[in-house]
Amino acid sequence: ALARDARATATVSFKVVVARASLAKATVAGISAQAYTGQAVKPKPTVKLGGVTLKRGTDYTLQYKGNVKAGTATVTVAGKGNYTGSRAATFRIVAPTVCYRVHRQTYGWETSWTRDGGISGTTGESKRLEGIRIKLGSSFPVSGGIAYRTHVQTYGWETAWAKDGALSGTTGQSKRLEAIQIKLTGAMAQKYDVWYRVHAQTYGWLGWAKNGAKAGTAGLSKRLEAIQIAIVPKGGKAPGATMRPYVAA
């Protein structure tokens, strides 16, 4: 009787083992081109396995590599909880591009556009700049544009700002450019600084100015001969010395 009672009250325990799914065949999507900011860029992709959208932090974690400089970066999705294994995907980090070309005495318009800090114009040839066009590169993931105006011989500062590739200055009038202002617009102005410097008659290269400040000379009848323009992340280091970008009578 006692044996029967013991058998009746006995309990049986067992452990259920749940297989962990591997992320080796997961899809990692939704990563568009990212804007270069000078800081680590960490986009959040959409991760799916078997048609099910997984939850970041619960089902997986993200690890990044090469995600500071412009170029190709990698994000690795590592399984967590009910998931194991990993899956990697790449994405592009794109730096903003500024393109510009000038109309020069004797030579006219430059055939090709200069980019990102290159020299547009001439030095050592005593050739005046007469007009300029400036634009941002296409397909950049931050909205906005660029605006600029010049100080022109006889006319002084232009009243209206030219924008996004339009002409500032003159052509066919033999008028020299003497100074320039350049600024970014829209979201670009919130995230980046535009730096520029000019090569002026007698003075040579002046210091770098930024974000709408004046560069060149006024009231001294000095021609601009060349220019450099560059875009850097907001608050970033200037491309060079910033002393005396503008000289006025």
C-alpha cells in the first residue's frame, strides 16, 4: 500500500530545449547612403528572418566598422536571445562636394569644374576673374544649397545672391571681381561650414573665410585671380590659416 501511494505522488520533471535560429540567412535592408559628419555614423537597418521583422536589442545587436570616414562602412547584425549567428551588410558614407569654375581674363570659362579645395583661376599670370559659378554635388543625403555674391569693379557688391550654379559677376565687360561672399542654405547650413580663400592682386593668397564672410579686397582696385572652396562638418577645422581674409580701404 505504501509503495502504491509513493508511486501515485511521484513527480516527473523534464526540460524543453528550444532551438535558436541562425541569422546567417537574415536580410539586412533599409540602409541608404549616409552623410559624412566627421563623427561615427550608426544607421539602424531593418532585419528580417523568414518574413519576420526582428527587434533590435531583443533579437540582435549592431556592431559597426569603418563608420567615421567617407567611404564604405560595415554593420554586423549579431544574434541575441532566441537567435544566434550573424549577418553583415555594407553602406556608403558620402562627403559633401562643392564644384566651381571661373571666367578668366583672356581665357574665358574654365572647361572643367574644380572641386573640393582645388584652385580655380590662375596665379602668376595677372589675369582677373570676371565671373564665377558654384554648385554642390548631386545625390547628397542632406538638403540645401549654396549662395554667393561678388564685389564687381564699378558696380560694387551685387544686390542679389546667385544660387546653385548661377552666374555671379559679369562676362564680356572686362570687369574684375574684387571680393566674394559664400554661404550654405537649408539643412546644409546647419550641418556644415563652407570655407573659401582668394588670391588677390598684390596680396597673393589671403586667409580663409567662412559662411558668408567677405574674402578679397574692396576700395583698392585689386583683382581676384584665383579661388579655393571647401566644405567641412560644422565646427570643423579650417583648411588653413584664417588671418586677414578681407582687406578694405
